[in-house]
Amino acid sequence: MEVLRPTLININGRIYRKNFIKEQHYQDEDEEDFSYAGPDTTQSGDEPCDTLSLEQTEKGYRYAMDVPCVLYKYIIGKKGETKKRLESETRTSISIPKQGVEGQIVVTGQQKGAVMSAVTRIEVLIESFRRKQPFTHFLSFALNHPQIQERFLKFKEEVLEQCSEDHGVDSSIFQNPAKLHLTIGTLALLSDQEVNRACELLQQCRGSLQDIIGGKPLPLEVAGIEYMNDDPAMVDVLYAKVQAKDGSDKLQVIADQLVERFVTAGLMVREWDRVKLHGTIMNTLFRKDPSAEDKGGSGRLNMKDRESFDARNVLKKFGTYHFGEFELNAVHISQRFSTDCSGYYTSSGLINFL
């Protein structure tokens, strides 16, 4: 990270400069310091947290903030050092619920500015460490239509018949047909409250998505195979291409619009300029971890578990393979490491296009 061009973090519409400080590190957590950069990168003198609604009490001011319990430890720090430092430097008192108990972190102090400063620093710490949490849910389009599953199993059978002699090609790296999907974006929802918030936001998107496709299912075609690295002889993942049957960009527009809404709401971190429309069909992570289908398209792949395979013959013989057509009628908030009665991921929330 360049000193003159630090990373900027957007928290509730306010922009913070991320500055690393040199201090003791602990085995399970890193401590980072941040400075406030104002509402935008050109206004650095504005008072932080101007939009906060503080409660005035007999002894000063009070502010209660909802924080998932898994993040408490980052505010407390090793042996309580982070909490003590925050309280000392801002001259406030910070009350944190017991570990494992969902509740509110309460900041109190005699001076309004002191409470604002403490809240700002807590928010930045939370946002920083939130980004390090593994994702729990993801927005998805289900591609597991019966016809697609049938054609996928036929594809798997033919690939194993014709390409099993190629390095790394075996049955363990194929996707679970019941969980064929297109990942739109990943979510780290760390409490029931955050899951409910994501579901409410998805429902708010329904009207605009229906306008895009006219309030009816979107006919899709799953056809063709591609890879994303530069050497087909050493491939980690193969993807099936997914596109609207009429050749329009409606699917891309829907995906990009969903990501924009969730990023703006602070529920998702933008990973790409546009969503890559693809469905994972072969992944070397499946070899060691059958649940790795959850990780497809997340950009957070564990490279040490990778063992690439030679995809040249697969691409040559099946590069234009037609997996079938179906009508897409829903967007899901899918729960990672879960399975519903159909074999697909359990949905925490969904919207239908009808």
C-alpha cells in the first residue's frame, strides 16, 4: 500500500483512510489504525459521525450500536487492550455484551465529540475485520433445472469416458448436479439481524428486476465451456457459459444491478466491475472438499488446496457442449454449507420474477 495513496473504506456513506501502524501482533488477530477522511476524499476536516443521533443523558451522551457478536473480540482486543486504548484515547466508556450473546455495544461519555470519535473508530475496526470473515451466504441463480442436470450428468459421463487419461481428470472434481448455480456475489451475514436486512433489501429489488424482464421468467441457455487462466493444460476450474436465450443482456443487467444495490447497502464487497456469468462444472477444490461448490466465483479460493488438471481435451471435445435451456424465475440468498429438500442450497430469502 502506498503511503500517499492509502486504501479508502466506505462506511455508511463516510470515507476513511486506512493507515497501518506498527504495533504488537497477536496470533489470531491483527490490529489496524484508521484515520477519518470526511464525507469524501476531498473533505477531511468535517466532524466524524455528524449523522449520528446521540442520546443525551444526565451524565453526557450515549450511543448504542448493533454489532454481530463474532466481531466483539476485535473491539476488545488481546486482554482487553483495544477496548482500554479506545476508552483512554476518547475518554469514553464502552460496554460490550458477553461473548456469544447478540446485543448492542454502548458508548457513553461526557462530551458529544468524544462519543462520536469512539463510535467512528469502532465502526472502522468492525468494517476492517468484517472483510476478513468467511462469507456465509451468496446471491445465486439456480441452474439445477432437471434438463440441465440430466445433460450435465451426460457431460460428466462422456468426459470420464474420453478424457480420464488426462492429468487430474476424475469424477471427484465435478460439480454436484443438484447444486449447479451462478454466483452473483458473496455475503458475510454475521447475525440474524443482518440476514433479515439482506432479505428485506432483496425484496426491495423485486420491482426493478421485474421491469427488466417484463414480470415473467427469463429464458436462459447454458452452452459452451470456458476457463479463466492462460494455460488450458493447467486448469483449476471449468465453467459453463450462461446467457439469455434471446441474446439480450438482461441477465447481466439483473446481476449487476443486484450487486450495486447490495454494495451500496454495505452488505457486499465489490470484487469485479461486472458479474462474471458462469456456472462452475469442474473444480479441483472438490477433490479435497466436496462443499467447495460454495466457493465458486467468490474470488477467495484457497490456492494451497489446488491441484490443476489438463483441460485441453475436454475443451477440444466439449467446448461447445449444450447443457440445455430453462426459464429462470428467481434470485436466492443461498446459505453456505446447506442443502434443502431438492438438493440445492437452503434459501434464506428469494424473490420470484412472476
